[in-house]
Amino acid sequence: MEELDGRVAVVTGAASGIGRALAGAFAAEGMRLVLADIEADPLEEAASELRGGGADVFAVTADVSLASDVERIAVAAQDVFGALHVACNNAGVAEGGLSWEIDLEAWHWVLGVNLWGVIHGIRSFVPRIIASGGGHVVNTASMAGLTSNPGMGPYNVSKHAVVTLSETLALELEMTHPEVGVTVLCPGWVRTQIHRSARNRPGATSDGFAGGESGLRSVIEQFIETGLEPGDVAAQVVDAVRTGRFSVLTHPDWQRAVQERTDRLLAGEQPVLRLPGN
């Protein structure tokens, strides 16, 4: 999809982090935008900033774990701009702790946003992209969808699911609607607020890494603080949309961990912890 100027893009989780950077990158390409997020005030701030730079932006407050909310996003794109060409199913949250100790509500919340949000997006956005003559779908997974680090059970499960769902979708579209491409985004550590996403969990009393041990939280915060800038990730995504690249693995130093995990699975060996770059 080489031509982006004048096309219409939807970005979920657009109020901050990677989503906000994606919105800025697409706006710089001349795209018209429908931005969605569960946080109304930060979403409007992001939209206003982009409008101030000349972008054509419509904002929708939405909870992607709800099919009806995601459908509202798709309807907005159709009603406001008359088409949809690029859909970024990007909204994500995280919950930490030992897998047998994490409460069921946390499991439902993480899977609801990270996995069902993508499922809802595929169901609502893909038919409209097809009807608009083609385009591209970007699903945000994670390097946690290609590895299995401890203390991140719900997050790992959701992101592994997004990877295989994206592969499945790409094959289905290649068979039926090759005018629609698919990219799965697998970032490593990026300077976002993912470790504070519990602020949006229903009934949350903290904005921290809910359910996680303090030691685990401090390690994650350190990795995030030294992570990649969201704008660098967004630039890689724009290039992938233009060139039709399927996977975007933002951190080359994680590739060894991915390869070793695959080798161990094929050999029937027990998993081992391999930190990035080691």
C-alpha cells in the first residue's frame, strides 16, 4: 500500500505510547484519522494536538473489549470519512504476577483488551477495508508473543494469540482479498505506560503494575525507561504498511531468544529464561 496521502486510518489505544506515535506518523503522511482510546481526556489532547498540525482527526472514546464500542469506531470512519484503508488494532494492557495467583478478573481484563480487542477490530474493520478497495491491517502483538518470560502470564497468552491470529488472517486475505495486507507488530521494550495500564482496569485502586511483585515491577520499569522511543516503532510500521511486510520485530537483539525457544520446543526441552541481548 504505497499511497497513504488522503487515505483513512483507525488507531486504537491512540492517546499515548505506540498508538499516539502511530497517529502522528500517519498524520505526517497526510492520512485522515479516527483515533480511539478508553481515556477520554488524553485522547482529546492527542487529537487536538494533531489537528493543530493540520491533520483531519475524529476521536472516539471506546473500550475495545466491547464489540459494540469497536463497531462504533468503524461506523465513525465510514460516516465521517466515507472509507477505511488502514486499521491499527493497537490498544493493550498488562498484568503481572505468578500465573496461579493472578485473579480471574485480571485474566479477563487483559484478554478482553489485548485479544478480544483485536478480534473485534478484525470483525468490524476488515469488511470496511475490503469495501473501500483494499488497505492494510496492523495488529500490535509483542516480543512476548514470540517468547515466554515469567511473571507475565496473561500478557504472554494474549500476545501469542495475536501473532497466530495475524498469521491466520494474512493467509485468509491472501486467498480471498489480496488487496488487503496484514502486519503483526512485535515490539520489545518501548517507552510507554504499559506498566501503568492498571489505571484503566475496572475497580483498580492503583495505577501501577497491578498484581506484580515489587521486584518484578522495578525490573520492568527499568527496561521500559531504557526502551525504544514510540516514534521509532511507528516509523517501522509505516514502512511495513508501504512495503507489505508481515512481521515487525523492533528489537533485533531478541531474535536469539526467539530462535532458542523454537529450537527447544522442537527438541522437547524445558524452557529457559533468556534475557534480551544475552
